[in-house]
Amino acid sequence: MTALHDPDAIRHFQALCDACHDLAARGCHPPDLRLYADGYLHCLRRSQQLHPIPQQRLEELIDRWIMDPSSAIWPQNHDHPLYCPTP
């Protein structure tokens, strides 16, 4: 897995993970989380708050994290599938 070393990238990863976890707890499905994450990353890219290399690593890590069935996004006893293949 791609490691994040930039403190700002780590903070954005944590913020995005927390937001996705909250959205999943409210009943959002994997495509909704993907859309939210894409919007977040697009805004971050446009604002140029991160240098290009940490930005790219963050995007790769978020993509793997959302698609990973073991990422613990979903609350326990949640009946939605954890894995949602990309179209």
C-alpha cells in the first residue's frame, strides 16, 4: 500500500476516512462514497494545497481504501456489500 509521509496528506486522508465512515453509517452505498471521495480529491487538487506527489499518493490510497473489503468503512451488521467494482 502506498504510504503517506506528508503531514497535510495524512490529515486529509483522516478527514476523508472519517467523512466516509459517517456517510456509510447514514446508509450511503459504495458508489456514493466514491462520488464523495472524488469530489473531495478534485477540490483538493484544484486548491493545490498539496504538492503533486503527495496528492497522487493520497488519491491512490483513497482509491484502494474505498475498494478494499477490509477497510472497516461500514458499521457492524451493515447489510450493504463492502466491495463495489468500478464500472
